[in-house]
Amino acid sequence: MFFNPDAFGDPSNSIDPSDPLNFYGNAGRNVLIGPDFKNFNFSLLKNVRLGERTRLQFRAEAFNVLNHPNYQVPVFFLDRANVGRFSATANEGRELQFAVKLLF
């Protein structure tokens, strides 16, 4: 678990649920911060001169080279069974792309 859900209570179960101060609880704003985002991209390119003003560019790019999973914020609804757990990733897996470009 990313955080302890027992540290948070449901404000609707307070002494006076009709009191608007109890409805929102007393936790500060942004008390839960998600995990770090780590990403490493890499690019190689080669320019080949074809003429005086024309060249050909070969390019290879890799996104998320280390294939590191970056998780979205954990489930923060207290009434869910998977509260405090990660349910999805924030980025795709490793991606490679190759390109050829004519510059004139």
C-alpha cells in the first residue's frame, strides 16, 4: 500500500453529519502525493549529404528505454476495496521508432 487508509476517516460518520465543517473533514489539501515519475528517452541520428543543399537523415528513437513502470496515483476513495493500491500505469512500455527524412 502506498498510504495507510486507516489514518483517514469517513466524515459522514462523524458526530453531526449535517454540520458542513464535518462533511469535508480536517485533512489538509494535497496531503497525498503520488510516486515519482522516472523516464529515460534516447535518440540517435545520422545526416548523409546527398548534394550541395540536400541531405538524408536517419533517425532512431527509443522512449522509456529502461522499461520502468510509472504508476498513477493510488486509489484514494475510502469505500473501495483496493484503497491505497495502484491500479494503472501512467506511461506506456518501451517504444522504438525509426525514421528517414529528406531535407532540402
